[in-house]
Amino acid sequence: MPTGDETAESPGAACGVPSAQGGGRHSRVQERLPRSYLWWLVGILVSLVGNVVFYFALGWAASAYGGSVAGLVLSAVTLPRVLLLLVGGAVGDRVSARRVLITGDAVMLVLSLGLATLAHHLGAPPWLLIATGIAVGVVDAFYLPASGSMPRRMVAEAQLPRALSLRQVGGQVITMGGGPLGGVLVGLAGLAGAAAFNAVTFAFTLIVLALVRPRYEAARSSAAAGLLKEAMDGVRVAFAHPVLRPGLCLTGFAAGFLLPVLSLLVPLLAREREWGAGAAGLVIGAQGVGMVAITLVVVRRGPLGRPGLLSAGALVLAGAGVLALALAPGTAGAVTAGVVVGVGNGIFSAHIAPLVLAAAPESHLSRVQAVLVLVQSLALLLMNSVLGAFVDLEGATVVLVACAVMLVGVGLAGLASGPLRNDRTGLRPPAEPGRPRRPRTGGTA
């Protein structure tokens, strides 16, 4: 296993950024991502494969009992996750994100093995599916904020856009291929087989996390205050920060008015216009192509410009694509509009995530990530229901036009924010980095 203190040659001269003296995270702009981060990313993506297969198997088993049980199982995962996210972020900042991840992987390993054993002997009764969903939701509430903060702890700030884009590309590929893989595994071995496969992936990830350590020290929150107070302090810090506040608002509106376009409104639009399932699939696929193409460019070249400026502008572009989708006379126009939506979504995702992560105070990394996930989750849960209801009243075309107007308006409002518009995360070290952060001297345990 490679160590975490390996550094690559600095391309500071090529970027027009002189290298500072010392070992702080802002002192060098590295050309290559650290091997320690790449190993961590492999571990996270392997566990994601197991998760995608496992969630498919859980939903498939629940669907055998009808829509009510299936909805209850999904709610059993979502509800504890939303309720405990802020506490999970506070725990990550207090005891270290790496320890939270190791504990979460160990719990999921034991849980998956236990589920595999019970499912083999008992099948998949509803009580077992609901109990499993609750356990998974609780683990997610602690795991997601810690996992989201790890790139900041493992790579230089200038590398965050590339590091997060690489993670995003891997996640998209796995999500696309995980469904078919889950179908095959469930068909061959049922829920028990999917749970056993999930246990294997978590065992691998647990080994990686035990060996790879963060490269940069991060301040931990004091244990003197209670967890609830620390959790609420994360909300206060996030929405009082001049860059985080507009960044989180953009993210919430994107989750509420952009994400449902593909998952909810495109299928409804296709049915309304009698295009068929194939056409809906082509539009969704075109969006994926546009998004992946932009993300790969960022992985290769780094940020395309000032991240706040591009994130806000990307919502305007995505809104234009959504409007074109609503007005498309046929499937060819809808597919083209899907590409535009994907490009806008890709630019937004590739730049807003590193901006939020870099702007977070070192003592609040996991808590800010918890707020980010919570904002996305609440917006998506609310707007899926609201937009679906409005489609029944006004039709998919009208709702798509409304989403386009909201996205363009929010993007223009983001452009009006000076701190967001002028942020230069990933482009150059800040003028006043403050106290330098010392890399760890050893990357493996």
C-alpha cells in the first residue's frame, strides 16, 4: 500500500503561481493526485458497488409485498439519515473522519453478514427489511459527512476540483452499471447473495482505510460542548459564511429544481407526449453524456475558471436546457436539450463541491458536509412531491418551464454574490492562508 506522504512535482511555474516555502497545504500546486487519495478513492468506489447492488436487492425484495411496504423500507433508510446527519457531522469533527469511516465500514460488514445469514434461513420478511433500512440509514448519517470531508484532508486545496471530479465520474459509472449487476446477483442468489457481496466490498474498504491516513492535520472540535450544540454550530457556521451561504443555497435549489427533471419530469413528459420509454431513456442518457464529458475535462485539466462564477452560470445554462426540453417538438430536440442540461449540471457539480469543501473551516469539515447533504436531501424530498403534484394539475411541460425559470433566476442571483463570484478555489493559493498545515509524515498505519 502506498504511503500518504508522496508528493508530485509542482507545476506552479506553469500555472503562474510561485511555490511558497514550507510544508503547508497551500505551499505547492501538485500535478498528480496523491496515491494515498487514489487508494482511498478505490476503496470508496468498491464499497459504492456493494451499496448499489445492496439497495437494488433491498428494494426488489420489498416490492414483493406491494408499494406500501416498499415505500416504508425506503423511508426507513431516509428518515434516520436525515434526522441524524447533523449529529453525524459533529461526531466526525470531534473524533476524526477516518475513525468514523472505519467504524461505519466495520458495522456495515457485520450488518451485511448478519443479513445474509438471516435472509438465507428466513427469506426476506418485511420486519427484516425495515430493520435493515433503519440500520443502514443510521450508519449513513455518520458515514456520509465524514466521507465527504476526506478529500480536503487528503489533497491540496488546488487539487480539490480534480479529486472530486474523479470521484464523481467513478460514482456515475458505478451507478449506471450497478443496477444490472444487482439484477444478476439477485436473480442468482437473492437478498442473501447481495448482502454477502456487500460484505466483501466493505471488508476491502475497511482494509484500505486501516492503511491509508489523511495527509493533512485538521483541527478537531472541543469535547466540552454537547453534540447537539456542536451540530447546530455547524449550521450556524455554514449559513454565516459569505461563500458557503450562497453555495449551499445554489446547491439546494439545484437539488430541488434540476435533479427532479431527469428522474421525475422527463418520464412524465415522455408519457404526456407519447414518446415512449425509449425516448425518455435517450434524454436521460444524453444528460449523462454531457455531465460525464465535462467532469472528465475537469479531471484532466482542473477547474475551468472561478468556481462560484461557473457554478452560478452553470445553473443558468442548465435552466436554458430545461426550457429547451419543455419546448422540444420531438425526441431529437429533447435529446439535444438533454445534452445541454448535462453540460450545465456537470459544470455546476464539478465546481460547487470543491468550493464548499474548501471554504469550510477546518474545525467544521464534517459538519459542513452534513449541512450540504441535508440541504440536498430535504430539497429533493420536498420538491419531488410538489413537482409531481403540479404535473397532475398543469402537465409536465408547464412544470418544466417553471423549473427552468427558477434555475435561471437562482443562477443570476448567485452571480450577484461578490464573495461567491470572486472565489478562486483551485486556481491559486489564497493570499493569506493563515497558519500552515503540516502534512503527516507517514501515510500508512
